[in-house]
Amino acid sequence: MLSLKFYIQPNINEIYCRLISDAAASATAYSCGVKTKNRRVAIDVDGNPCGTLLEAAKMKGMRTAIVSSDVTFASSAAFVSHVGDRGDVANIGTNHQLFDEFKNEHNDQKNYV
């Protein structure tokens, strides 16, 4: 007779989290073309920043932009920032240069977003 008293059922959420990419990892794959661990924003599996599509376009002299309701969300942050944890919202918000560049290019305009 099989005793179920000692049967340990794995937590389905733990298995799901290990097998499925989160928004930060999948956005990093889109923006950098590399796989990474969950919660990382434009950081590779070794913990190094990876070059994004926007950075590559900028190096070729192209003008770049990102349109998002909140650039600190992992999906948009992976294109403009490099942080080890998607929860580090303060660092995501200050880690990219797009806002500073926009302000410098439009410093004569008072109303910009």
C-alpha cells in the first residue's frame, strides 16, 4: 500500500518560474539577442551588460526612441537600461541616457515629456 503521507508535491509556481522566462528575460532576448536569467534587464547570464538594438542603432548614427507608458517596466527597460534586477526601479530610471539626450536636444522647449 502506498502511503501518501510522505509524498511531497512540488509547488507548481516554483516549477513554472524556473521553466518560463519572465518579462525582463524575454525583453532582454529581444533587445540584445541573448538568453539570460529571469529578473535581469539587458544583462547576460554572466552578469555583464549586453548591447541593445537601440545602442547599436545609435552607434550607426541613427536617432532612437522608445515609446512606453513607463520606461521602468521590464519590457521597455531592456532596450534602454542595464540592471541586474527588474525590481531596481530607481536604477532603471537613472541608468539610461535617452532622457538626458532628449532634454539636451530640446533644451529650448519648455514642454516636453
